[in-house]
Amino acid sequence: MESLSDTDWDVVISGTGLQQSLFALALSRSGKNILHVDPEGYYGEHEAAFSLQEADIWAAKHASLDTTGLFRAAEVTKADTMPSPRAYSLALAPQLIHTRSELLNKLVSSKAFRQVEFQAVGSFFIFQSAPADSDDAKTPTLSRIPSTREDVFLSTAIPVRAKRSLMKFLKFVLDYESEPQAEIWKPRADEPLAGFLGSQFKLDDTLQSYVIALTLSPDGNITVEDGLVAISRHLTSMGVFGAGFAAVYPKWGGLSEVCQVGCRAAAVGGAVYMLGTAITNVAKRDDERTKLDISLSNDMVVKAKTLFCSSKSSPEDGVCLTRITAVVGAALPRLFEPVVDGSPIPSAIVVAFPTGSVSDGDGHATEYPIYAMVHSSDTGECPTGQCIVYLSTISTASSKILLAAALSSLLRSAASEGQATPEVVYKLQYEQRGSKSPSLDVSEDDVVTFGTPVLDLAFRDATLQPVRQAWEKLTGRSGEEADAEFLVFEDREGVTDDDDVFDV
């Protein structure tokens, strides 16, 4: 341990969240002296994955309503009997990754993909509540959202005239960056997408809700420009790695697996890791080589040229989500049916509850959409015969009640015919604060801060920008040289590229 204090560290990284871990991966073959610490005893920080026992401990730590941190109001409820707590891996950040995501490209170019197993994300469903005057026992329902022109053509739920309008929009999106199409939408780029869909393409409220759901917009008020980007990404990702799916999910805990892969690569490259070790103080040194004295919680002081850390507070204009993670005591196989012939059995699906589709006991309807990501046991997050439901919505005074109502409606709608509503055997609920966009604070030359994570349900390519900026700052690379070298590595000796990139 004494040698750590004697070493002149090129960089100290604090936190093993996604951005810091990808930064460590980018530096893994740089030959620099890297010390990577984390105050927690686990990898992943805000993107961690927990066993039930670990989730209980985490919830107790973040139970306070008054905390200024990123997590608050955590609470656990559970059934009387549970399988082994270690049979679970509950993700704090269950983000799907579109197949055309830049993250996948970088995992391939860095050769890190071999250590991550990906599962197919199947259908996107939309929850449709029962009409007030309906006596139909089958309502409410989950309707699959068509994601391709073929889906629209084959749908029996969409009238013929509406199909033509939706087909027109899908064709428009696939070519939205061309000059003729840009002339149509750019003057309205900052307007709400829903209004654009109605006026330009004559989509009714139902079809508008389908399109908005595919954007995974937290507040449902996405702009025309951002909405077109999101829909285009979804449509162009369809079929890239196989029929019937546009996104994948890392097995065994989502992005926490990517975090561990990045840290593992850095460790192989010589980085030193210390979990359960926090930074308690940072002092300037009068030394051109090692500008900082960094005090650690183990009473050690290390010398470093630069410190890269994570923000511990959310910006005032940030986002706050209420989340529920529910372990369901049934597999819900109806949700995980293959979409088309030849497509893999999906391990995850998405259900969107549009604004106003769920009400609390007092008749107050949702102000914002609710999204549910349902994961089968194939994700490795729960035992066979169960599934995990991750629900989220923008926090309001009644958001917890509304999420619980959405969960109950989802389980009733997804249960097999004649089956009782499945039981929730474990539930973790909490609030999480985050940013609206990724950022990197380089206001100080030798202390650089990654911004608070963005709480997207689908990985946003912009998340990689601060990672690249941090890497460029430390390595001095830029322009074409950076393009050629950032997260681009040759195979290590003895390693081949024979294995498939994705196991879906």
C-alpha cells in the first residue's frame, strides 16, 4: 500500500459509473499510471446492479426524504418467502441500447464486446385503458406498436386510411435529413412533435401516442427535431442484428456489465483499483508533474497530475424520476413472444402508458407518461419462472401511487387467460435525480467532473461525448487522430475475432 503514495499518478478516477468506466477503457492501453477508486464496495455507481440483499442495504442508505444526493425516498417491500437473494441482479439504470448505437460500435472497436452478452429487446407495447362506458372484460389492453412499414400493413388494429397516414410518416422519417424533407420540419424543429404529427400527417390521437411512445420521451413533450432523431434511430436499428428487434440489453444487469468490462480492461492494462475508498480532500501541489495531493478515506495521500470525478448533485434544471423495480412471481410469457418468424425470443419488452391513461384512487390521471421495461429470466436478473418490471415516470406528488396502479394494470393485462393476477414478491421504489443532457466540467485544469447521469430509457450517443472530451484532454489527441484512436484497439496477442459479437 505504501507504493501507492510513492507513485506519481497520471490520473486518478473517482467513481466506477458508466462514463468513468468507459474513460478507463479508453485509457487501458495508454501506458499511463491510473488509480481508480470508488467510495462504494461495488462497481457501477449510478448504473450498478444489486442482489436483493444488496438492494436492501442500498435502500436503507437512501431512505431519507431530505437527502441532497441523487437518490432519495428508497423503500423496500417484500413477500414473506423469497428465493435466494443472490439469484437476482436488479439494475439501477435499465437502459436499452439501439443496435445502431455508437456505444455498440465502440465496444466492438475496443474489443470489449467479447465480455458482454447481449439479449434482444422485443416488442414495444402501448397500454390502452378501458373506455368509461365499456363492459368488455378484456380491457384494458396492451397493443403492440408497429415499428416497420410491414408491421403497419399487417396490423388489424389500424384503419386503412390511418395506415396510409402512418406509412407516409414512416417514409418521411427514414429520409428526414434530406433537403426536401428538412424544409418541411426544420421551421418547426422546436415545436411539440404531437402537433406536427397531427397537422402534417393527419395522425389521430391514438397514432400520435404510438409514435411518442417509441421516442421514450420522459415527459411526452418531445420536440419535432428530437422526436425525428429518436424515431429514425429506432426504425433504422430494426433488423441490424436479426429480424424483429431494434435494440439489445446487456445480460446480468444492464449497463453495470459494461462498467465492469471497462474497469476490467483498465486493470489488465495496469490500472490499480480500490473499491470502498472515497476521496476526502484535494489539495494543490506546487509541482508541475503532480499537481494534486489527493487524500483517501483509508488515510492515504496520493499524488496525481489530474483527477476525474463524478458530480454528486443534480443541476437545478435537471430531471427527477420516481422508479419502481418489481420482482414478479410469474414469467408473463405472452409478453415475450417473437415478433416475426425467425426472430429470437426477446428477453425484454417495453410498455408505454400514455399521459392520462392511469389514475390514482382519487381519479387523478397521470400528468406524464409511464414506461415499464419488463425483463424475463433470460436477462439473468431473476430466477426462471419470474420476471422483473422496471417502471419510471417524472416525479409528482402522486407518482408512487400512479406507478403502483400502472404495475397492477400491466400485470392484469399480461396475465395468461384464466390466470390470477401475478404477485409482486419484491418491490424497490425510489426517486432519482439526473441531468437533461450529458456534460463535462473542465473549468479547472487538473480537476475534471463528469456531469450527473442522464436518466434516459435508451442509451443516448451523446453520453459518449464527455468521455471522449476527457480522453482528449488527458492524451492531447484531437481531430482525425482522435477519430482513429478513441476506443479503437487491436486484438491482444492470442485473442481472435471468431466469436459472434452478439448472442441474441
